[in-house]
Amino acid sequence: MELVPWADDHFEHFLRWAVDPRMTTFIADGQPWTRDYVELRHAQALRHWEDHGFGMHLIVEDGEVVGLAQMLDGDLGEIEIGYWIDPEHWGRGVATRAAALLRDKALAIADRVVAGHQAENTASGRVLEKAGLTYFTSRYMHGRLQHCYALQRGMSDTGVLRYSAFTTDPAGGNPAGVVLDASGLSEAEMLAIAAKVGYSETAFVVPWATERVFDVRYFSPKAEVPFCGHATIATSVALAERLGDGPLTFHTPAGEITIETSDGTASLTSVPTSTSPADPSLVSAALEALGYKEIGDGPVHVGFGGARHLIIPLRDREQLRELDYDFDALRDLMLAHDLTTVHLFWRESADLVHARDPFPVGGVVEDAATGAAAAAFGGYLRDLEGPQRFVISQGEDMGRPSRLEVDATREDRRVRVTGAAVVIP
């Protein structure tokens, strides 16, 4: 297989495929595929080669043009790759070979390669995994959910482990980076590693002289956060795999967290939780950013379980499923009110809650599982209704199903959150 740099005489290939709805479904960016638009994309492809020395290619195999491939410059020394294969060649491994070639070309000139696919196009996700890229987040582009993957050049040398928390399936749950010995790393270095990993959080561990006691700090790609539940679960399972099952103690910026580990699962006990009614002006601004004109019954609170979360009940499962919000507006509002996530929930029964957690302050559209928010939410329900146990189902609408077991029965206002974690291959 060969990737041939884009040239002026390649226009007819672009034009031929642009009328195929199977192409426009997967790579359209919201524009109609008219001849004028194809000419514009063709001119952009030629200009990109002139400006950057890389860009769009024809994919050629055995002398036949079988698809399109592209490399686009991005931020933080990264290159985004993408491809489209002629339907006549689907199912023959062409996409995997093209993705591997693009990966190698990108990493020859950049520190990181990223790629994405529409959530419903699961075959493309499998292709990216075969090419060595790993899922790290999901985002909305042109009104459609896209899953994002990445590979960092030399990342295996940084000591970063990758686990998915609140799941037993690496394709589900919420990914977290874990650095088991961050001794000597500066705050700037930890932030830089977290940005390169790209997950919503990476945990950095410094062992104490006391056995099974650790300092732990959590960094999103944008900033340090005081506590992260899913990274705690991931880190605890990683430690248990090396030290054996049993108790662990984490000293975090939010306070002391105790954990019990057993058989690939971890149960964290939060700091004491608290909730209070949210200011009406905050609620109004949040609903505007979220695009909600009405919500479900129940009060909107700010809950704390190591970090602050705005807790909002929704009307029904459909309203939760249709989440599509103003990223910048919600981020700015949350920063002004020191909020880590917005915890949107719909209660199917006393034992089962469905939730979604926008996380724009971390540079992430949404968390697939949010242990800190689960703890705060457990405190919220306990304050309203009394002690109880329930399960939170999260990540379903992202294609990353997660299960969080919540025990809000302790008298000391701490909440226990339990989940599994698994290595991401």
C-alpha cells in the first residue's frame, strides 16, 4: 500500500466519491457536497501541502486508488489523521493498513497522533485500536458524538499506566492515566504528562514510608483537580495488582481517602459530603448553557464529595440522552463557581440512577464515569431522603457504559463508591 501526496489531477477521485452517501455520512463536516464545495476542499488540500509539507493523500494498493487519507496539524505538537475507504474495499483490512501508515507518518514529525470516529461507526474504532491508538475522550462535532483516540510517541517510557474505571471491559468505563511513582516530578511536569495522555484525569502517586499509604494528585489536561473518583479506582486496582488486595490510604488535596481493594474492584470512602441549594442565578445560567427550558422534580444543589458539582434532576431518560450544550458558556460558568462537573441525573427507580457529567473545565465534553460526583450525589440523596444504596449507570450515551455502586448510609456523612477497573491494552 502507498499513500500518494495530493495533486491537482486527483480532483476527479474526490468528485467521484463525494456523491456517494456512504462517504458523506462518515466524513462530511456539515457542508453539502456540491461541486463547488468539492473544489474548495481540493484547493484546501493542495494549499495544506504547500504550507505544511503534509496533508491529504490518495490510498493506492496494487496500482488501484482505494480511498482517501489525511494528516492535519493540531495543537501541542500533534497531528490528526483520518481516512475514507471506497466501499468496494471494505472488510479487506485496507483501513487498518492505511491507519498504520498514517500513524507512522504522523509520529515521524509530531509527538502525538490523534484520530476520531462517529460513535455509531464502531468498525472505525476497532481499526484505530488495531493501529495502536487508545480511546481517551468523546466530544460533539457538528452535532454528532465523536470518539477520540491517540498515541503518544515514546509514551511507554514515561511510566504512565492506562486503566479504565467503573467497568470490566476496556471499551467501557472512564479511562485514567496512572503514574505509580511520581517522586521528583514537578507540578509543571505532571500537568504536561496529563496533557499528553489526554484522559480526563491522570493520577500521580508518591509512596509514603508507611506501607500502603500514598500521596496522590490528580491532573486533567488543563489543570490540577482536588479529587477524582475514577482515577482513584483505577490507581487502587493498579496498586492492588502489585501489592495484593487490602486497604489503601490516599492523601489527596481534598483530604484523606480510604480504599478497600478486592478481585479487580475498589471501594473508596469519600471525605465528608455536603450539599446546599444552588443560587437561582447559577441555576438559570446553567440551564441556559445546557439548553434546558425545564427540568425534573427535585431541588438543584451544589454537592461536595472532594470536589464541587452542580446536581440537576432531569425530566426523563430522553432529556438526558439528548444532552448537547454550549461548551464555552458552561465552562466559564463552572470556573466562576468552582464547579468540577455538572451532574445531570434521571432516576429510573430507587435502586438505579442514570447520569451524565459534562466536564468542560477539564477540557473534556463529558465524563463516562465520575466517582467524585457519585459521592456528592450520594450525599445529596441522603440529605433529601435518608440513608440508601443505589447504582449509577453512566456513559451509556457515549458508548462507554459504566457502573458505579453508591453506599450513602454512613453516619459520618462520608459516602462509599465502588467499581471495577481494567488495564487498557
